[in-house]
Amino acid sequence: MKLRIQNEYHTWSICTSTKVHKFFSIFFVVILVFSFGFIPKTKGQDISLLSLGSNLRQTYINPAASLPKKWNISLMNTQVELLTDGPTINQLTSVNNDGRRYIHPTNWQNHVNPENLISGNFQLNTIDIGFKTDKWTFLAGHAFRSFGSLNYTEDLLKLAANGNGPYINQTLQIGPIADYTTFNEIYLGAQKKFNKFTVGIKTKLLFGVSNLRTEEADIQYRTNDDFYQWELNTNYAIRSSSTLNFRDISDFTFNSSGITFDHLFYNNVGLAFDLGVNMQLSKNFQIFWSALDLGFIKWDFLPRHTVSKGKFTFEGIDPLTYLNDTTGINFTDSLAAFIPFTTNTESYTTTLNNRFYLGANYVWKEKWSFNACVRFHRSFVKSNAQLSLAATRSWKWLDAGLSYAVTNGNLWNVGALVQIKWKPLQVFVATDNLFSLFSLYDQKLANARGGLSISF
């Protein structure tokens, strides 16, 4: 029996069950929960680190950045960011009468890409120490870091927004690509000055907390016009450690960790390097280049390999078989049988998502600082770039400035940065997008950074 279901938002063609039409909406809900809930607990407004004068925080993006004093200490510096190059949250969701958000994509058609990135980053540098001599500078510190990226296709969004009615006999690619990692890093570093050049390196020992990475992401979906059968051709595989507990498509849990020192000095060990070169072209003008997070983590604590591979057809369920069944229609069991997964225990290794910077700083009349920075973030999921410009005015006890940033699919981000100086203490806050403070769900970039440092 053919059946077409139509409501205000979707038209679905299926075999027999009126419940089946919810599947792809539920699938997309999982994607958004992962994106806007799971990831944000986890690349950032880096221009502020260049705009607030010489300080230890600059070594986060440039290991060769010069330090102002002999002793330099940085405490509890925090960074958080959410970035998308596709539709915003308000373009993907709506709010019901109870104030709860639900999946109802609207006004997204002119904002969607064939592939859409959502990424987030959280970094807490608990303590950093820098000791400076005439020719050498030594660095040490600890940070907890969490980053995640998710790439979903336009085809998946179209199914969630329109149902499968408009796409009968069309093959759609709906497999999302995810990458999520949390870890602690302990580092030692050094800088060496050669006339106008300074070279810096950090060696970082990593201890992974949790990880999830899509190894294969091919899910091809098709609705056959014969009896509206669902046809899937899958080659989908996920690696995970302490994150995904997957039993079947209808029974799985995500375990996202907060700030924790789990596995510190044991399990999930990795190694990484940060490299930087600083060139002082004149008294007031300098440029730098850096490459960060060149390394890997080997995941050996609860490592899982979850795979679905093959061609599957969902014929639907026949309501007649349930007329005398008091337990009701168990749609999830049928769906789990439709898309089988297998899970094995198997250790694995992941590389880090690298970051590359090219920046410049010009100081005018000792009161004004002008900065430019280009960042390229090479991600396992989808790489992205950001250009930032900033101007900062310095007073005796205060630094304040404005910034402008361009990211993928987003040309207008105006930010602000403020630093209060009470020698030897400095406290700062910054954001790349002031508008996100007032309309977060309508923005493609939202971030904040803050912390304190001591120099003497």
C-alpha cells in the first residue's frame, strides 16, 4: 500500500507507517543537539592576543612572542567560541508556546551550502609561566582543551525541512562528519633570540579525555517510487573513546565531559609541537608566523569502532499485524533492524586539527597599536580561514580597542577588547562579535576570551 503523509512542514512518502516520517527530523535533531549542545562545551578571537601589548598570552598563538618582563605569569585564561558557515540557530529552529526550541528550518534556503560547518572550541589555560633572560626565554604551563566540528549536508537539511516527498527517486547524501576531542596538555617551551629574529617552540605532552571521529561518512538515501520504500547504501564508521555508547540506531548515548583531569599521566597519551618565528623589522613594526598543534593522540581507553556497511531497504511496517497487539507499534525496533551497526573494541590514533598564523603589529606614537592576523584552521571535518584587523588605544591604566573579523560565509563581525592594568596585574576581556551578545541565535560567530596575567 502506498501512503503519502503531508503536514504543515513536511511531505513524506512511505510504505505504511504514519510514524516513519519522523525519522529524519529526529536524525537532524541529533545533529543539532551535537552541534549546539555537545560541541560548544568545547577557534577563537586571536586578534585580541596581539592587540593588548607584549604579554605571555601571545604565546598561545605564537611561541616566539616576546615577553615584557623577567617573570611572567598567566592565570585562568579562558576562551570559548561557536562558529558556523551555514544557517544560524534561528534559521534552523523555532520556539513553541512553552519557550522550547524545536526543529523547524525557515529562511535557510539562501544560507545553506552543499556542506555546512558547525564548530566550537573551549580552552582553559590554568597557569602559564615565562622566564626571560637576555637571549633565552623559557615557558611552561597547563591547559584543558575541548574542540569539536560537525559537517552536515544540504541534502540532510532538505529532508528535515521538506520531508522526502519532493525527492522521490533522487539519491541524497545525508552522512554527517563529526570530530570531537577533549584533552589536557602540559607543555615546556623555549625561545631563542637571533638579532631581529626570535624562534620559539613548545613541546606538549597530551592526555586525552574523550574523542569521537567519523572515519567513513557515506550514507546515500533514496525513496523508491514503487511502494515508497526507503533505500540506504551505507559506508559509515565512527571511532570513539569514552564518548559514544552505541547499541543501535535507536539506543545510543553521548557522554560529553566537562573540565576534568581524567587520564592525566595515563591512558590516551599523545605528543604535539607548536612552532613560531618572530621578526622585528623596525622598532615599531614586527611580523610573525606560527604552526600549532602538530601532533597526535593514541586512544586506548574504552576505544570503540562502530560500523554500518551495506545496502538496506525498509519496506515499512504493517499496522494490521498490531491490531490485536496490546504492546503497540514498536517503530524503533524496526528501524534498528533496518540500519544495523556493529561495534568492536579497537585502539586508534588521531591527529590534531592544526592552526597556522601569519600576523603583523605596528605601534604608532607608543599609544596606538594596529594589528592584522590571518588564521588557517586545518580541520579533519572542514577547514576554514579567518582574517582579523584591530586598532587599540593605550592609556596608563587601560587598553581599549575595536576589531573586525571575516570568516567563511560571514563578512561582518565587529568586536571589542578591554584590558585594565594595575601593575603588575593585567585583566582583560574580548570578543570578535559584539552583536552575538544581544542576538546569539542570529549570528554565525560568537566568542569570548578573558583572563589575567602578572609581569615583574
